[in-house]
Amino acid sequence: ELLSLELSPFKAAAENGVDALMSAHVAFPGMDDTTFVSKKTGETLYLPATLSEKILDGFLRDDIGFEGVLVTDSMQMGALTEHIGAEDAAIQAINAGADILLMPSDLDTLVPALQTAVKDGRIPEERLTESATRIMALKLKKGLIKEAEPDTLMVKTEKAMQTVGSKAHKAIETKATEASITLLKNKKVLPISSIKEDELILVIGKTFNERLGELIKEKHPNTEIISLNDQYQLQEKDKKMIQEADYIIMSTYSMDLEMRSPSHPQMMTVKQVMGL
């Protein structure tokens, strides 16, 4: 099922020479059933894909033939920092085949730790050489490294923004976004433009919630945004606004199986809002 659905885009991307792929901190026991003991809870958990050599080096490199740069998802996420530790997670990710560590927590601490890991043999030098070679090859391919006088970082950034921010690229972005959304049920609520101007839309959530609310507000000015706190709790004024709202959009952001549990506070908030 994974190969035919979720992993199919990765296989197609590799076959068509994509420059880079990003790993997720998601466990796939069917591909790698390696376990570890959580530093946070003491429970036994499956190894995240970002730290799995069987998945990064085995599946992506050997099985589907990906030759580009492997980038991790954010190394600051709790799935790694809380359960494994920032330094150990970084070392494992590199050894698993990651070329670039995205957004490490503390570079001042991490860089010396990685240098020590190389010196004592926990990270083989040839492993770093492989990553450095892929990264340099990609920079050469994209014209970021030239023999003549190179542009300053500011000039490079400006050129990149002109390309990425062009109408052609924005059109592709919009098309890809629209194609990625699946509407399961619609009781004459969507599109939002069909909602009356005086009707109130309430957007509730946490991660990325404000940006979602801003986008909706562009289409329907009578939109209010409630951003939940770290405990996913509603304030009294929020509860009053919920009672007055004509439409409620609840945004959720699931990072792992724990967040899909009925006992998770975010899911409890959804039930409270919807009156379940």
C-alpha cells in the first residue's frame, strides 16, 4: 500500500531526476521495525524515518535509485529532541544517509558535538564526504558556485526571489495546491464566496492557524481567528464567539499518532467546539 500510494510520488520524483527529497519524522514499522527507548517517557517507540538507514539509504538510495540531496524535516521537532535528544538525533540522521539537517536546535552546541562524533568514529568521514559531494554538485548544477567572481548572497537571494516569486512559478504553486486538496463532504458551505457578507466565519486552531485565517479573510472579510494556547484551551471570550459564529473552520495539525488519540487535548477541543 505504501509503495502504491504514499511512496509513489517519491519513486516518480527519483526516476525523473528530482534534485532533493525531504524525510519526515514518521515511523514506518513495515519498512524498519527498529525500536528505541524514549528519553521523555521511557516507552519503546519505533525509529522515525529521518533516523532510519533502511529507509533513507536503503529504500531511497538503493531501492528507488535516488541520487540527489536528502534533507531532513525540522530537527527541532519534539519527536526527535524530546524522545531522542538533539545531538543523538543529528548523529543518527547523518549516519542514516541525510545530507542536510534542517533547522537544528542549537548550532553552537551541535557543531562541536558532531565534530567530536567524527573524531571518535561515530560518524565516518566518508559519510560526510558523500553528503558534501552531493551538495556541491547541486550548487554547481544550479549555478550557485562559479569560477568567476560570484554574486553576493544578497544578490543571489534577490535573483532567487524573482524566479520563485514570478507569475509562472506562482501559477504552478496555485495549481499544485488546488490539486493536493481532497473535499470529502460539502453541505453547500464551500466555496466560501457563497457565504453571505454579514455571516461570521470563525477559524480555530494552533499551528499555521493564523495564516489560514488570513487567507480566508481575503475572500470573506467577516472572519475572526482564535489561536489556541499551548494547552489547546479556549478562553471564555472565545467560547462566546463560538456561540455567535455562523460557520466554524477547525484546523488541526497532526505530528504523530499521539495527536490523533481521542485523549489528546487538541482532539478534545474539536469535540467541545463541535458540541460532540
